[in-house]
Amino acid sequence: MQTVGQILKKFNPQKDKYISREFQAFGVYLAEELGDYKHSGMYIKLAKTVHRAILEKALSFVSDSNARNKIGLFMWKMKQLREEAEKRTLAKQK
């Protein structure tokens, strides 16, 4: 995880015009790591709405694998981790 200061040091206003928030930078980072620049908006939304730990675990899982479809594997693992987190929170509430 990067601090806001590190992101601002790398920020180039001519090149990175649409990145003004930390979650946007992380969303673009996810798109780069998965090689899916076409859907960078989706990754930015995920970075805004999904807990960072879940996204990082899913990305780590994908980077450690030799899968051909890294995007599908990332989405599957993220869904699995979100469901596990929801089950844990429900169990704590009872």
C-alpha cells in the first residue's frame, strides 16, 4: 500500500489528469497489474467500494498463479473473499 505522499510524488498533471484521489491510483494500478486497461474505470470503482485488504489478497493470489485468464481469476477470488468477510461479520454480530 502506498501513502498519499508517495502517490503525489509520482503524479504528473500532464499525464495523470484523471487521477486525483488515492483510490483512483490504486484502481489504475490494478488495471495495469491485470493487463486490463480497457476496464480501468471498473477497477477504480472497486478500489473505492471494496475493502483494500480484499483487493490486495485477490491480486496477490492472481500474481502467484499461472492462470491464462487473470481477470476472471481476480474477480472470482475477490467475490470469494468478500463472501468470507461477510460471513465473519455476521458471525460476530450473533
